Amino acid sequence: MNRLDPVIDLGNLKTGAHTVVVTVTTTLMNRLKQYRPDVYTAAKQDYGLLGTVTVTPYGEAALS
């Protein structure tokens, strides 16, 4: 995914249930703070899904 244009096309879905899984990684600084908080003293950085997530259909069609 392009972080400057965070849009993912979920096109070509078939009829039935679907699951969307989002994996979020931490910043390296946050990871290092866990092991050496005495050395890495900078404030913890925000990361992850920091805003609203929406699934917006761009079209609907009857499936036969």
C-alpha cells in the first residue's frame, strides 16, 4: 500500500463472506525502547491505524 495514497482496491470479489486483515508494524524506535529505555529516551511514536477506516464500494452489480 502507498502510504501517501492509502487506498486498496478490493475488486473482483466473489459472492460470499470476506475478511479484511490489516497488519500494523511498529516503528524501530518504539521497538528499541522496549529493550533499552535508558538509551532510547525519545517519546514513543504514534503508529498504526490513526484515523477512520472505511470500506467504500465504487460500484454495485447483480451477480448471476
